[in-house]
Amino acid sequence: MASEHPWWGPARVPFLLLTPACMALGVAWSAWQLAQQGLSLNALDALLCVLGALAAHVAVNALNEHHDFRSGLDQRTQRTPFSGGSGVLPANPSLAPVAWAMGWGALLFTVLTGLYFVVSRPGLLWDLAPLGLVGVAVVVSYTPWLTRHPWLCLMAPGLGFGPLMLLGTEVVLTGAMSWQGLALSVLPFCLVNNLLLLNQFPDVEADQSVGRRTLPVLLGRLGSVPVLGLQYGLAFGAVLLGLALGWWPAATGLAVLGLPLAVSAWQRAQAHADDLPGLQPAMALNVAVNLITPVLAALGLALSI
């Protein structure tokens, strides 16, 4: 049993792949901007940014697992490979304090990383501090509060993995944030919102039973599918708009190769919104869109340096 449910289970390690995928975009965007000025990337600072973001992801995962175990939600969900929690704490209740300590310890690491950048470069304070404070607020409030407010719950994940990560990385590595960076962050913002949105479909009844009000609880599963399509459209539309306006190099358009996967995910979600076994291929495609698309955009930026 111990090997089947290790102590690090609440971190949900397979899900952590999302962080390097999104951070690749932030680092590549910063590196491309620096290259336009004849400057090079500080690799150590880039690594610290990635580790800080990864710790924030671990924090929200572990705290969410702890909260869902204490509320009884874990015992009510229909677990899938993409939703319903890891199942570690119901199988090993003694690990609940470990999950709690892991969550707060990882968040502390993220905060200390941000403080390191501010102390070593005080000029970053007014750009970096607001991003950091909002990020900490999202991590701490996501499960106990944001999941009670459908539209905030929809946008909180994308806010963390999109604007907060990309702009925070841009500030640290280039010294300032840009409107072009904000526009580019629409891509991970919308995609990660969709990742969590579709993964909430199997949990509607369980979420309702503990007072959660996600968008699928509010609108129904089928009623949430148009929101899924709208956000896919905004994500890829932002990339195309930036290309048309010359905000980033043409090779960034590699991101559009993720569009067929997104269309397929949306079509399957529409066809199987209330058929949970049939929905799982759509959920898998949605994960693939989230992991592949920002990496393709990052690759395009890297090839343009």
C-alpha cells in the first residue's frame, strides 16, 4: 500500500508537467525579447523562476487534496485519470498532515523565491510584488473560496498559469512587463481555464454535495461546452492577432498546430458532455492541447532568436 500511495502523492506529480510547458513560453518570450536588444538570458534566474512556479503548483495541488479529503469530497467523486483527486489521502489518512505541510512548505518556497528577486533587484518591486500577492491569494483561496464562485473558479487557474507566470517571468528576466507579453499570456490563460473546466464535468454531483459552485454546476455540463469553445477560440485568436500585428515572430504561429486537437476536444465534449466514459477522450485531448500548444509557441520563439 505504501508503494502504491507514496507520501508525495498529494503533489500530483503527473499534473506538474503543465508548469514547465507554460513556463517554457514565458522563458522563450523573455529570451527572444533580450535577443532583440543584443542581450542574453540569465539561465540561473530562469531556473529559479521555473522552480518557484513549480512550487506554487505543488502548493495548490497539495492544499486542494488536503481540503477535499477533510470536506469528504474525495470519498464522493467518480475518479478518472484527469479528475477526482489522487485518492492518496482516502487510502492513507495518516498522510493528511504531510499534504498540509507540503502545500504550505511549497508556497513558502515560492514566496522566498520572489523575495530573493525583489531583494537582489529592488527595482522589480512594483512590478513583481502585485503579481506575487495575487498568485499567493489564488493558491490559498482556490479550494475554500474560489470554487464557490463559478466565474472566478473558471478564471483562477488560467490567471495563475497564464498572466502571473508569464509576466512574472518576463519581469524577472527582462526587467519589465509588456503589453505584448500580456497578450501572449491569453494563450495559456484560456487553455488552462479549459483544462480545469472540462475536468470538472465528472465531479458535478460531488461538488454540489459539498457546496462547490463550479461553472458546470451553474450551467450544466452541456451548457458549459460553449464556454469551452469560446476560450479555445480566444487562445488561438490571440496568437493569430499577435502575428498579424507583428508582436512576436512568425514562427510563434507553430502554436496553431494545436488547434486541430482543440477542435476535436470541443467536438467530443459536445457529443459526450453527459456521458462520462465517452468524455474521457475529450479530456485527454484537452490535456494534450495544454501541454503541446505553449511548447510549440516557445519553440517558435526559440527558433527566432
